[in-house]
Amino acid sequence: MYRVFEALDELVAIVEEARGVPMTAGCVVPRGDVLELLDDVKDAIPGELDDAQDVLDQRDKLVGDARAHADKTIGEATSQADSMVAHARAEADRILSEAKSHADRMVAEAQAHATDLVNQASDEAQRTTAGAAREFEAVTGRARAEAARMIESGNATYEKSVAEGIAEQQRLVSETEVVAAAKSEADRIIDAAHSESDRLRGECDVYVDNKLADFEELLTGTMRSVSRGRQQLRTGAGLHDYGDRPRTADFPTGVAV
């Protein structure tokens, strides 16, 4: 390739140094020297052109191969990416479905447990109320029986005192000098009998009132326990924490009489 540029430079020098033809733009050059230099150029150019053409052909082949490889790589990458995206979507759908099923199962279990706790609390409250009612009836019955006994005893004492007073009065009627004293004593005995009867009735009322006050305190404690149990149920249902369940021992079932 160097010889080509050298011959061209010599041709340029010959043309520049050639004598010009008057009245024209032409010039006179040595034909033999120019032809010799052109032969040198012709001999040198084909080999270089073949080498350059081979380089160009190799370049085109490399570019085509690279382009085909790139297209193939891009296609494979796109296919693999689509497959991975589809697999990821399927896996995400599966995980979401499992999470939803698990959440629904947990909610159902929590609702069932809460319903069970409410039912247990309701049953316990009903048992406590029934027990309190039975205790109330028992206390009231005993108080009524005791009141009836005390009234009956007072009436018997009263009747006995009246009978004794009447008998004493009748015994003393025949004695003129003691009639006034007998009447006064009879009146005193009758008054004493009335006073004793009133005292017994008062004691009976106080006894019944005390028993009713005890039962009122029992009912108040029972209602407070039921209220605490309901509050614990509402608090436990809001936090999904079933550890503080109301215990049966928290509800009083009766009081000693």
C-alpha cells in the first residue's frame, strides 16, 4: 500500500513540473514515466483491495453474527423473563390465596371462640341468677317462717296472758274488797301482753329486714361480677386475646344465712 501512495506522489510532482501548452490548460508530460508509475499503482492496488475487501466481508459477517446472536439472546431473555413473570404471578396468586384462606380461617375461629365465650358467660350468668333466685326464695321462706313462728308465739303468749287475766279477774270478782285491784291487775297484764306482742312483731320485722338487706348485698355483688365479666368479654373480643376468660369462681353462688 505504501508503493501506491509513493507512485501517486511522483505523478503529482510530474504533472506539477510539466511544461504547459500555450493558450490551453494542458501540459506536456513524459509518457513513459507516467505509464510506468501507473503500472506500479495497478500492481500494488489489487492485493491491498483484496485484503480490504476481506476485512470488510469479515466485518459484515461479524456484524451479522453479532446481530443474530444479539437477537437470539434478546429473544431467549424475553422468553425467560415472560416465563419468570408468569411463574412469579402464579406464585403470588397462590400465596395470596393461601393468606386469604388462612385469614378467613383465623377470623372464623376467632368468631366461633368469641361466640363460645359469650354463650358460656350467658350460661354462667343464668346459673348465677337462678342460684341467687333460689337463695332469695330460701332466705325469704325462712324469714317468713321465722316471722310466722314469732307472731304465733306472741299471739299464744298474748292469748295465754289474756286467759290468765280473765281467770284472775273472774276469781277476784267474788271478793268485793279486791275488785278494783283485780281489774287494775288484769288491765296491766293485758297491756303487758300487748307490749310483748308488739316487741315480738318489731324483732320479727328487724330480722326480715336484715335478711333482705343481706340478699340485696348478694344481688349487688352478683350484678357487679356479671358486669365485670361482660366488660372482660368485650375487651377480650376487641384484642383477640382469650386468655382472660371469666372464671366460674368469680360469680358468687350464695351467702350463708
